[in-house]
Amino acid sequence: MPLIPQGVQCYFGEEVNRRRRVESVLAAIIKMWGFQEIILPFFDYLEDFSFGLGSQLGDKAYRFLDRDGSLLALRPDLTTLVAKTVGTRMNDQSLPIKLFYSGEVFRHEQAGAGKQKEFYQIGLESIGVAEAWADIEVILVAIDCLLHLGVNDFKIALGHVGFFNGIVSGLNLPPERAEAFRRAVDHKDCAWLRREAETLALSPAKKNFLIELPNFAGSREVLDRALTAVENPRSREALLLLSGIHSALETLELGSFLSFDLGEVRGLDYYTGIVFKIYTRALGFELGGGGRYDELVGKFGWDLPAVGFSFTLDHVLPLVGDPASLEIPVHEREETIITAEGEALPDLFRRAWELRRRGRRIRLGRRL
């Protein structure tokens, strides 16, 4: 009999020191961007997790009965817990509310490459801002974290659920057929898409576009190609937002870390805007990911937009050299507040990035 169940791990000795050091560096960088730590419960009501995990919840959650008959679950997701805490207990806080967390997450997974039933996340959520600068900020924090760990060979594959949803809305498909379409794009099943496209009253050019949709991935040119192919306002708005994010990162000479995947339709049910995954050629699975979820906090009573991301620590650690050589930034007491109104996004983030390169603690927010 194995000593521990399949899909979980035990750490001791030097491995503990490695993990704690890397976690400390990540936490320090996130704090330097103005995020405050929150400690979350290990379990909560199963029903509450359904707001985030939705249709995936039944297969993912470890559930159990409390003595009072309540159906509970070990946390399969941390973002939902943050949203619940903000929506039910933090309505006296000024916006934006910027929180970060770390801890284990528990999910039923088929153990294998990159798959664990228990894994450790560190992430953040920026709540209360619908503007694009909040999207750019969380992407910059992710880049800042990886660069401080000495990880330079990575890509952030960025998409937007509005692009795909705009296309599906224009096809006027019933829900079941729309879901089948989503699954085909997710699995890059061009043969199924070709058969489906032939049943639709579309021009040959639009049929070809639908068939090729899973392959709309790559550099900035992917956005230009998509803009010439779509006409619906929702998809075009999504593409223009992605283009603006790219321009902001290009200004900081960070555009090489960004790629685009317009056929990315996976993810938790709560995503409403940008969605991204972070990859490296050294691993066959992502380091982390995130996106915008403007409807989740409102399910707990306070209607607020939000965006965030998390790293899976077990996936980041193999990329780090000697953690003992990593410098843990000093958590400054003084904070430079940068307001987002009345300034072009490239200029705003150039100022923020320059301050962070000089080791300054900053906080992006609205003008009071």
C-alpha cells in the first residue's frame, strides 16, 4: 500500500526551504504592487463554489456532510472564496479592493503530468475596476513575479471570451448546439466544425473562418487577421481591448512575453473578459493563469467587476535555479499611489514599471 494517496505530495528537508523561499519572493512582489494578504478557509458550502466552478463542480470537488447536515467541500477554487468574502464582509472598504492569497486547492483530477489532486496556489484579485488598466496591471504583476524568480522563457497566451461569445451570438444557435460548438473549438476539432459550418447559411468566407477558429493563435498579427474577419461589435470590442493591452506592454518592451489565443474557450464559468494562461517551453503544462470575472462577486451581494490570476507553485518551482540566491524585496512602508484617470495607458504603466524597477512600492487606483 502506498504511504500517501495518489495525487498528493509530502515535502521535507531542503525542498521545504525552496518552496518557502519562492513563495516569500512572490508574496513580496505582489505586496509591492499594493495587494494585501487574505487568509481563506479550507472548506465552505458546496453551493457557494458552484457560482465559480459551475458545470465543472460535480467532477472537481471533494464534498462531505457537516454534523448539522450542511453539504460542504474542500476548496476546489480560491477565487470564489475571495469573491464571497468581498461580497459579504468588505462592503465598507474603498475601491479597488486588492487582495492576494496562498494555499492548497483540492480537486478530483486524474493524476498525471502536471495534474495533482492537491496543489498549492499563490494569486491575487483586483476587485472594483472595470477599466482595462486593471487587466494590464495583473498581467504586469505576473511578469514582474517571474522575472524576479529568474524565469525569462515564458509566454502569456491571452484571449477574450467576448470574441468567441460574439461569434456564437451572431449564429443564433440553441444553447445545446452552442455548447457543442464551444467543445469543438476547445478540442480543436476542425472536422466537426467543417461539418457544422456546412449546415449554416453563411458565405464561404465565414464558413472557412469558423473552421479555422481554433487556429487563431500566435503573435499580434492574429488580432489584425481576426479584425478583418469579424463584424459583430462584441468580438471587435474584445479584439481592440487585446490590441490595447499589447500596445501597453510593447511600450515597456515586454511585448515579447505576450501571445494570443482567440480559440481559448476553456475555463471556469465565471470568466467574462480577458482570459490568459502562462506557459514555458520547459514544461508541458501552464504555470498559472487567470482572467476577468465581472459577475462572480455580485452573486454574493455586491455587484463589482474583478480580474485576477494565480500561479501553481509546483509548476513554477522547477524553473527556479537556486532559491537561496533570490532577493526578497523589502516591504516598504511608504507607498506611491498612481491614479489611472486622465492618462494614456502606455504612459501610466511606463511610470508604474519604472518605479517597480527601482524597487519602489506602488499602488494603482482611482482618483478619490
